Amino acid sequence: MIVKRALLEREIESVKQFLLGNDLKYDQDITETYFVEEDGKIIATISRSAHLIKALAVGPEYRGENLGGLMVSEILNSMRLDRIYYHQVFTKKEYIEIFRNLGFRLISATDKVAVLEGGDGDIRAEINKMRSIIEHHFRIDLKKSDLGVIVVNCNPMTKGHYQLIVDSAKKHDYFLVLVVEEDQSAFTFEERHLLVQTALEDFPNIIVMPSTKYIVSALTFPSYFLKSIDEAEKEHAKLDAMIFAQYFIPILNINKRYVGGETEAVMTAYNDLLKEYLKDKLVLRERYQQEGEVISASRVRKLISEDNIEAAAKLVPEHIAELFVRIVKHKYVEDER
């Protein structure tokens, strides 16, 4: 059978329809798609976005003919040509063995879906590297230490984020702030990380680090960056919670993970799943208010969009307000260019 790359609009549309028939969807971030057809009808397809493999589907009547393996081999060859040697995949549980047979390692799985990785990279190795950095920074042994954790996007950091982190850190000997590394926000990862790092640099028991590609990422929870969540995307959120419970908590010996109260559907569903899998390891804190209104990053972004940078700066920690204004004005200058 001949594997073709989908280039024409009608080919992409045919792939979309085939995926819908297999309870899958064609994500907006897909950059490359391959398919096999018979008698003018698609019988198998696979796609990718950079190193992330997605949307593998084989028609029910063609399973058992190694079409899945053929599709995965094709997409891996494409990655090698782009010098991509680390791969991740979010797939239906029924395709786990196809990927395992090609050297992929299972990270975690729900009753319906699974995430695996292959090539140069390993979740345990990456979290153990994080562990070594934390232990070296504080000169401690995490096995004997009380570590609290919070995962934040901080798009951008506000007084609400700051107060939540500082108050939570007081309850532990050491505190880890993981800034979401995925770059799908108004502020870049570098900008968000710099603001958080600068805001917290005077607290000797706090360390700020990137979240890694295993927390709130395109692999584990892409709907984090959306305003709504459907049943399929809840499986993503479930995997994100499971991965944190299965790997981060035991390797880093985390005592508690903190989250702020949420009102948006996506984050409410995520917090519920975190509670289900982290149980008493999770602590929910109320969001902080200023003049009777929740201090949210969305408020800050709205003020920026209204060209009211001065008002926006009043919602971020005072000691990083000047840095915040410089970043915002620089972004505006870049946009105008």
C-alpha cells in the first residue's frame, strides 16, 4: 500500500471526515498528515505537530494488517528528516502495542487513551534531573524534606498569584513553583518565567522552574488554553493529573500541591480531576481579591488590550511592576513593527 502526504484541501477534508468516523478530530496545530486509501477512500491516517504524534486511525476492517505500524514508521521517518529525535504520542488505548513494538514507552493510560514517548528522552530521567537541581539549590535530601508545589501559567503574574504562592510557601520548608512551559499564552514562557522568578527571588525557600513537557502541555492537556472542555479533552486532563500523581509526587517526594479556586469550566474540571487523583495531596485555596474583585490575569490582559497599562500594572506585584511595563511596551513595539 502507498502512503501519501495530505497536501490538498480536499485530502485534508477527507482525513477530517475519516477521523470523525473514528471518534477523533483533526487538531488545529497539525503540521503534517499522511494517509492510505483504497478505491478512493481513506483507510488509515496519522498526523503530527512537531515532535507530537496524533490522530492515528485505521479503519476497523483493515486492523491486523500492520497499517498502524506502517503509518507510525512513515511519521517517524518524517521527523528524522527534520532532525527530531524525541517523540511523544497521544493515542487511543487500542494502539498502545503498535507504538510499543516500535520502541515507544508507555507513560500513562486511562480506560480510553494513552500517552507514550520514544527516542531521546525519558520522563523519569527528566524529573530526576529536576530533583537533583532542587536538592543542589537548597542543599537538601528531598526524601527527608517537606516540599510544597504549585503549577502556574501566570499570563502574566498578578498580585493574586503572588499572594497564593507566598502564603502556600509559608506552610512548607521548601516550595517549588513550576511555570507552564507550553508557549500558547499572550506572554511567552520566557516573559512569564522572568516575572515569576523576579517576583519571588527574595524568598530563600522558593525555587522557580519550568514545568517540563509532562505537565499542562500539548501532550497532556491542550484544552488548558481553551475556554471550554468536552469529554475527549477531559481524558487529556485526566492524564495530566495521573502523570503528576504517578511520577512527580513520588520522585520529588511532594507533600502538597496547591491550586487556586476557579470559575472557568476548563479549570474547574481540571481541579476536580486533580482532587480525584491527588486526594489529600491537593490543597485548594481561594483566589485573592482587590477592592472586592478577583485579581486575575485575564483582567490584566483586558486592561492591556484597552491600552491601559498603568491600571494593569497596579494588579501585578509592586516590585515587578516596572519590569512588567517594560515587557508590555516592548511587545507593543514589536507588534507595531
